[in-house]
Amino acid sequence: MSTLIGNRVARLRGVSALFCSCLFLAAASPARAQPTVASSEWKAIQRVIAQQRAALIAGNDRKAFAYATPAIQAEFGDPTSFMAMVQTGYSALLTARYVEFLEGAVIDGAVIQPLRLIDSDNTVRVALYTMEKQKNGTWRISGCRIAPSMVQAT
């Protein structure tokens, strides 16, 4: 089981670098009309992320797993495997001493909500959440990539 989780984490880290490159290229490319997300929707997105993070920190794997899209749930199969993946590959979400939502964006149709994470040693990272609106109108997390930040905390 740990090999399976390790393979998933390694794959997600590789995708993370690619994802960050795509974000950079999208930001540098000429502006295109992008769907907009209302202010109230950004607040709902941030609430989902904050609630999942609180559940992760509390060790409530079932609640944390419930904030993931059906596709993510299918990939990991159960809350225990999901929590093991988070603890192995996304520990910054659990250990950050300070978090701050940054301005979200819609890039090539993907809804991206960045979250600044500052660790106790002042290491700064940015968690880039991709979000999907469900048919029932709720938002769920479809992915998260953690990237180093160019900003240094003081």
C-alpha cells in the first residue's frame, strides 16, 4: 500500500512542476477572454479549502476526503489512503504556521485558488488548488500542487 501511495505522490510532484510551468506560460501569454467567477463564489471556494485543511489537521480523514471531487475520491478509493497521501506528499498543508488566500484566477478554464503557506522556519510555499463546481452547485477540490515561493517570510 505504501508503494502505491509513494507512486501517486511522485506522479503528483511531477505534475506539480508541469502545472506551475503552465501557470507561468498562461500568465505570460496574451490575455484571452476567461470565464469569470463571482466574488461570492471565491468565498465559497476558500471556505471549502479552509474546511478541508481544518479536517486534515484534525485528522478527520472522512471529512477531508468529502471535499475532494468524485474523480479524486475514485483515484484514492478511501479516506485512509487519501490521508496517507496528504501526510506523505502535502505535509506543508498540515504544518504551516500561517496561511493566506491569494487572488484566484481562471486559467484556460481551470479555476485556480492559491494559498500561501508559511512554515515555522519561514519557508514560504504556495498551494495551488484547482476547483470544480459540481452539478449541485457546490465546489470541490480537484487537485492541489505545492510550489516554492519566491517570497521570503520575515
